[in-house]
Amino acid sequence: MEYKWEKESLQKYGEEATQILITKQKKYEALHKDNNCEYCGKKNEGALIEIGNGIPFIMHYGMWSSSGRCGYCGEFTGRRTSKI
């Protein structure tokens, strides 16, 4: 399987860093194995970002309401938006 960010990661960060990201993505998918939602579940491939000093990171974003439910599928994820 090739993730949408995999090619960019290989070009920018190399094989070792990309393999670490793939391992982390597979752990994310295993954690959400019973949730097929594209936004809050195992199908969420995330986005490639840098967290400083050129360190790559996969950000898993989604639409969560103040109740902690996904705005797309209604699944309770436990994540809550801030009440600003």
C-alpha cells in the first residue's frame, strides 16, 4: 500500500524516516481497526507536516464536535473540540 504522503516523504526525508512514518501509520490503523470512517478511523492517512528541525510527522485531522463525536460518521472518538 502506498500512502498519499509516502512519495513526498521519501523525497524530502529519505527511506529511514519514511519507514518510521509508515510504522506509526500502521499502528494508528490497528488502533482504529474497527472504524472504517475516512475522517476519524483507519482510513484516515493523515497529512505530512514538519514539527521543527525538519522532523516529519503524520497529523491525523478530522471533524470532531464538542460532544467528542466525528462530524461525518457520528462515531464517538473521545476527542473534543475546545470550547473557546
